[in-house]
Amino acid sequence: MGTNNNPLWKQLIAEKYGLEQSEWHTKYSKQPYGYSIWKGINKYTELFKSNCIFRLGDGTRISFWIDIWVGDQPLFQRFPAVYGVCATKNHTISQMYNVNAEIWELGITRRVHDNVISEIATLLHLLETNGVTPSSSADVRLWKDGHQAGEFTFKKCYQWLVTRNIVEENQTECVHPKIIWSKLWPAKVSFFLWLATKNKVLTQDKLIKRRWRDWANHCYLCINDEETSRHLLLHCSTAIYIWNFFKVEFHLNWVLPHSIHTALSTWPCSSIRSRKSLVIKALPVAILWNLWKERNRRAFKNKSSTTAKIIQSIKHIIAYWLYLQPEFQKISLKQFMINWKTVVFEPP
Ligand SMILES: [Zn+2]
């Protein structure tokens, strides 16, 4: 796809959806199930393509007429009369260039009007003056950034979409990525957090909305209220008890907010590394993750833990995540779990 490197995620997507002939993009899918996310992303493909330009290599992956590779617009737009009569509308550059004869073959096989001849002359002049002919290197796709073109980055693309009002830039709704994507806890926890901050965890309200479930919505922890991600993870009586328990234990001056993204954004973290500050950093993550795990135990395994046991599990998982950090050197996982208070609060 986009670039020449080939990480596993790209191989997976290519395998599942199949690639277009040029291999820059996947094919459009018409499958009804299991493809909705990718179909949603694909809606923006044409828009995305409009900001890409190509640096010519061997010309096997660039469309002569459609892609932007010489000048700043596609050749079919600049030379509509020639494009209208040529038989090479879907050709790549390499198919258009006769290497042995060193000439461009535009595929015009019939008599044409003067205006076409004049356009052909201008087109050939353009190709000649720019000295663009296929070479042996690979074609490269670049991202337009103002008047320049360079390597594609997600940041550049995001800013570009923001300036076109295609995505909204809303800093207050964003949790700083460092809070979510940390190496202290596993990636699956980060993904869960990311979904939780966007209110996209698959709680029952979401399942009912998608018609995947068709019975009364109730919270598995308190059985009283409806289950939404905010209720389950913040405002359920069990969740409130657990958040307050740790607030008191760590003397935190923090008020339980309305939303998960505010909870994480306002959580009192310190940039100074110490045992206590590392534990405080991991604490909201461990609370949210354990509430979610407990909910799933009750929903799918029909097993439940007491609130005291959930608090114990939160401490254990924090110990498990952190005991290899240098601050906890010479402290075993078992010591950390058993002597939590001594390990966290007392200096070594
Ligand atoms: Zn509840």
C-alpha cells in the first residue's frame, strides 16, 4: 500500500481486502459483514488520493493519466482532448513509454482534430522539458504539504483534514496519548482505555443500539441502573466506592468527573519518577481495566468478586505491571503484592 515498507498490519489488511492493481490501496469491498470499519475509511480514499503526488521510478505503479506525477494536476485534466481520444486511459506510465525506441506511445490510432494535435504537442513538450522517463528504481508516493511534497505522516494528514473541516480538532476531547499509550501496561489495556475515553466500549447500551442484544439493559455491578461505559467505569456505586478508596489511600485531591476522558486528563500525575508516582500513574488505568474485567466475568462467566477482592486485584495488577521498573529493583512481585503499603509509601 502507501509506502514500500511492509509491516504486519499492512499485510493483514492487504490479505483481507485485496489490493488494487497499483497496490497503493485496497479494493472497494461490497461484502455485507465484517467490513464496515474499512468501508468507512475507504470513503475518504478519493479525497486522500487528491493530495498525493508521485515521484517517478519504473512507472509500474503510477497511472499516466489519473495520478499527479508531472506538474500539479493529473494529465487527463490538463489535456482533456487527448485523453478523450486515446486508447490508454488506464495505462501505467511504464506501459506508455517504449524504452527501446525512447518514445511515448499515447495510443491514438485515428485521425484527430487540430485542437488534439496542439494538445499532443504541448503534452510531449511538457514530458520532454521535465525529463521524466521511467528508470529502474521503485515509484514513490509523496504527500503534498503546502507547496512542497514529502513523506506521508499521520500528523500532516490529520492537520490537512482539520483545515478542510473534515475532522474536528477538539483538544478538550483528547486525552494526551502518553496517558493511554504507555509501555507500563499491555497494549490491549491501552486499546481498551482509548475506546473508553471515546465512549466506545461495547457496553449494553451500544449492543442494543446496534440491535445485537434485545433485552433490558442493567449494570452487572450494581444491577440497579442501565449500563453505559460512564456508569460502569465511573458512576456505578461499586466504581464510586473503588475510586474513593484509592483517593483516600493516596490522599488525592481529585473529584470524580462526568466523563472518562476528563477522569484521565485531570488525574493528578507527577512527572517525578518515584514508586508512589508510578503507582499513581497506573492507578486509574488499573481501576478502569479491573472494573471492565469484573463486568465481563459477571456477564460471560457468571462469576463475581466482592468489592474488596476487586481492590485487591487492582493492587496486584499494578504490582505486576510495575515490578520490573528500576524503582522497584530488588523487590519481588510477591513482596510487592503482599507488602503493598510498605513498598509504595515507604522509601527504600
Ligand atoms: Zn452499576
